[in-house]
Amino acid sequence: MADAAIRGGGDEPNDKMYGVTGTPCLRGARAVLTEKELTNHGRRPMSPIARLKTRPATLVAAAAAVAVAGMMFASGASAADNKDKDKLIHYDSNNKNFWMHPPADWFMGDQTEEQKGTAVANTQPPPTGFTDQQVEDTLKQIKLPKGFKIELWARVPAARQMAWGDKGTLFVGSWFGVGKVFAVTDHDGKRDVKAVIQGMQVPTGVAFRDGSLYVIDINKLYKYDNAEASLDNMGKGQVVYDDMPPYVPHGWKYLVFDKKGWLYIPFGPPCNVCLPPTSVSQIRHVDPAHGLAETVALGVRNSVGGDVDPRTGDYWFTENARDWLGDNKPSDKLNHITKIGEHFGYPYCHEGDIPDPKFAMGHKCSEFVKPALKLGAHVAPLGMKFYTGSMFPAEYKNNIIIAEHGSWNRHKFQGGRLMRVTTSPDGKKIKQQVFADGWIGSDGKYRGRPDDVLVAKDGALMVADDFTGSIYRISYHK
């Protein structure tokens, strides 16, 4: 049972608190939020939470809905608003106006008759969210290898990338409509969850190094010095890199430090599939100390996960393939950068062997780097880590654990699980198998959607789930 309270920094003692089912709670009760935190503090336009008309229950609950509908931000009317619903939705996404002012359902713009009926809205959780008991009931259904155990560790609204501080604080980014970074501190087994940074757009990516917290929003990378000693007042943060476009579609990012203190940062295209602007569809290697960067990979669609191989120093990353080519294609990918400037195919070629029907433009798939591993169609691989702990059996050392968020552009969902990838350092001997499964129920609907993993100091594996607003802990005992 998670024992956590969610509090926003600077909230007044008499602020009304709400629990996960919408009933008022006392400060210090499990999974509570201030009424003030349920608003945007007058700083931003109406959020997707308000637009979904969820009642003021709890940000954990509302953020769960936003995790599904978050991409449908207030940026203009959708095709569905203006066209016959029986007609296919189509947008011309090959222009700056689309990139800067995308319609609310921008990802639906390449709809096909075959895939009609699939939509992000189909993955929407209940507007009231999930109670601790409901989450724990789901965890009882999760299948793990013998000796492994999963438990609810904390409730964090729309939880995305996680990063450990030197003193044991778990920092957690968030998805659309929340705009906050949370800090989870453990006090003798009782977790306190606190919003320490607020007012951002989509602060999905977080990283920690040498006492400083790094947070990335759509077009700025921030540094917060002495972070763990400043949880009550993090300040505005220092912008250490901002040579980034302002495009919101696929503008959410992930941060990975290498051994030298440079960050790997993915830049997704502002469309489902298009000939993207030259500033995106790439992986950059950024020096936050001096604001410098190099482009290390091209032809990358939507990557929201990666890690540095502790054996070689090479960067590996997950990549979400385009939609609207069918239930079973193209496959999402696990990629391995072996030299600077490699091109991974987008938008010309998908999964290494499928030329795009529109954007191949004479290119052959043989021109591009093939994936290290095909992960499956529409599984939505997000956060990943090489397992470097000592708690799991020895055969797990340096395996890759991938959080699959799960599909929306597929009639029958797949993904929503953790995968284990074993690979040689050069990537030539590689295979995958299911590690943790069961977040898709027998009715085919989601019960949770893992989106990041992180190895704890004791060797346990932390798992973020933005669908239920939860952090899980997976441990091993012989």
C-alpha cells in the first residue's frame, strides 16, 4: 500500500484537500492535493483537464485523463468539428503553420479506412481516476518471473520520466495539463509527494547530476542547483540550453546523461508523418555547462526513452513509428547509435524495411540504419534503462528494460507492459521477452500504462505510470 501525500510547495494550511475519489481529505492523508493545485493559478489558458470537464476531484485522477487526451491541446478546431464524421480526417502537415498551430487532433490527420475507429480517446481512463485499492488490485494481476514482486510505491499525477537525487529524492516529470515536476521523499517508509516546480508546459524529462536537477520543457532546458536542499523553494531555474524549436506535437522530451556530463536529447517531428523541419527528427548531444550541442542521429521519429550502455558508452534509444499504416505495421524500434550522424530512416523508411507510401521519394530502405530490434507495431516504447543493480538475478545485469506505453492506433491494444531485452555490446546478439505484463485487462482495456523505468540504489526497479498516476517498485527475493 502506498503511503504518500501530495502537496504543492507554498500551499496555505487551510487549503481544501481532495482525495482520489473527489471527497475532501485532511492534510497528510494518502494521495491528496490542494484545491489550489487543481487550477492553473491563472498562468495559462484552460488546460486539457478543464476542457475534459473532469470534476475537481484530484490531480491524480484528472491527470490520468490528460495522459490520454493531452495531445489534444487547445490549438485550434479539429477536422471532426468541421467535417462529416463518416469522412476520413486529413491534414496537410507539411507546412510551418501546421507545426506552429496544429489542430487539436493533429495526430488523426492521416486517417485511413482500415484504421478508422482507432483514436486516442479510446484509451481514456475513468474521469475519477483510480483509488489506491484499484491500482493495487491491478498489480495483483501483473505477471512477473518467479521471485519478483510489484507494489504501489507512490501516487504522482501523470508521472513521466524519473530521476534519483543524491540523497534519495525521486524527481518525477509530468504529462500535459499538469505542468509540474514532483519530488518524492521517503520518511521511514512514508512517501511525501510534493510539487516543487510549477507553471511549465510539458516537463516530461528530468535528470540529476552533481547536486543539480535538470528539467526540459518544449523548448528550454533548465538547471536547478542544490535541488534536494531547496524543495520548498526551487526558484526559477537557470536556462542552460534553448536552441530548440517551439513545436508542441512530439515536443515532449527525455534526458539522459553520459559519463562526461553531456545530455542526449531527442527532438520529435511536429506531425504524425511529414517532411519535417530540419531542427527536429534527430538526437542531439548537449553540453549544459556551455550551451553547446552536436547532432548525433537523424531520421528519428518520436523517441521518448534512451540510455547509455555502461559497457561501451554507446547511446541506445526507443522510437515510436508512424501511425495509419495498419494494425500490424510498422514496428516500433530499439535503436543503437554506433557513430555520429547515422540516419534511422524517418520519414522515408519505417521499421528498416517499409518505404513510406508518400515520403519515400525515391529513397531505398537500404540507405538507412536498420533498427537493433523490432519491438512490435504500436507498442509505444518509451522510457528504458540498462539494469545496473545487484538485486535481480545475475543474468539481468546490463539487460535493457523498456516501458511500453501501449497502442492507440490499433483495433486491439498491445503493449502496456515491461519488456526485457538481452543484447551483446555490439547489438548483434539481441532478443526480447516479456518481463511484466497485465496492464491490459481481459476486456482489452487499459488498467495502467507504464512509461518509464529507473533502477533504485538498492537494485529495485521503479516504474512510472501516467495513466493511473502511480510509481511502482519491482523487487526480487529468492
